[in-house]
Amino acid sequence: MDRVAYESFARLEDTHFWFVSRRRIFFDLLDRELGGRRDLRILEIGCGAGGMLGQLQRYGQVTGVDIDVEYVAFCRKRGFTQVACASGYELPFADGSFDLVCLFDTMEHIPDEARALREVHRVLAPGGRVFASVPAYQFLWSQNDKIAHHCRRYTKGRLRRALAGAGLQPQRLTYFNMLLLPLIIPAVLWQKLRERLGRLPPDFNNTSVQIARPLNWLFTRVMSSERWLLRCLSLPCGHSLIALASRR
């Protein structure tokens, strides 16, 4: 990722509605999926600045890996000592080392997703589970994807095929960030039009744009409320996707 994206993500992950809401959604799902387990061996691939490592500790012993040396150093400064600099193609762990592997908005950064998912399968213990989140819909590809060095966006079918091709059995696939989608689509299309007309700054990044506190508060409430819906149904559309899968 570009340095501007690193700095923005590290600064905003505690307050920006997208980061706050996705944490609430993810950990509500994991709390119910893991049924009170506290003894799991957990790996987060692409841990970044460590925004998820702390909450993952509620389920057991957590290890993080990231390909970026500076992010790994930052995580260690935050007190997360079990963090290594490594590629998702060659995880420095023995076969069957983990009960849960998490890829929070990581797969879209990896050029060879099949190779990385085979490594996920390898380090998963029998019966182990995978939690993955990815951005949805290629037609929403924008300047933000370029800055973040995304390789692709997903549909439910594409994500299912990627997991199944690595021997991972999808158990739950659902879109999320559905309620804000009617605002996101025209905003992205307008951004793409400005870019085509040459009126978009080359370093434009929505995540770094300051959002008024009342609006940030409102978006947080709206987006995070989807965790209640996801307790009883899967959403038919959304700006992102969640997958829960297990090792066959």
C-alpha cells in the first residue's frame, strides 16, 4: 500500500465509521461462531497496524503476520510481540498450527490468491476455521483501490470459488455495509467521472477525507446496526463481503 494509506489507516482506525463498524460486525459474528472459546490458536494475516489483534485475544493466543516491516515494528511497539514479517505465500509456521485464520480485508491485496489460500489451508488444524472479509463488486473499483494496491474486488460467487479451490468449505457468505450502499454507489461513480475528466487529485483517498463528527457518528450507527441483521440472515448486497469457512 502507499504510505499515505498506511498513515491514514493507522490514524483513523479507532474513530472512522468504517473501521469502527466493521470491528463491531466482525466480532459479533465471531463471538457467536466461536461459542465462548478462549483456547484457540489464532493467526491474522495482513495484521497491518494491529487494530484487530487486541480483540482477537479474547479467543486465545494470537499471532500476526504482515509483509510490511514498518507495520510489524508498529505492532510490536503497541505491545503485540507475536508479530512476524512474512509473506502470505510462505507462512513461517508448521502444518496445522492454527485453529482460526483471519484475513481482514487482506485477500484483495494478494496477486496470487490461490497460492495464499493454499498456505492458509496448510497452517489450519483439522476442523480449523477461516474468517475473511473483502471489498465487493468490480464496478465499484475506484481511486481508493489503486492507492490501497488492491488486485480485485469480489462477488459472492468469486469468493466462494476461491475458497473452495483451496480446499476450504464455505459455511457462511454474506455481504455487509448494505444500508450505506445507496450513498456509496453514486459517490464512487461521481469520483470515477471526476477521474476520467482529469479533475481528481492523483493521491485522492476517501479514507483520509475528514468527516464531520455528527455524520461520522450517524454512519457508525447505521453501518454497525447490520450486526443485528446478520444474526438471523445473510444480506443480498453490500459494499463488502464476509466469508466463514472451514478446512475440509
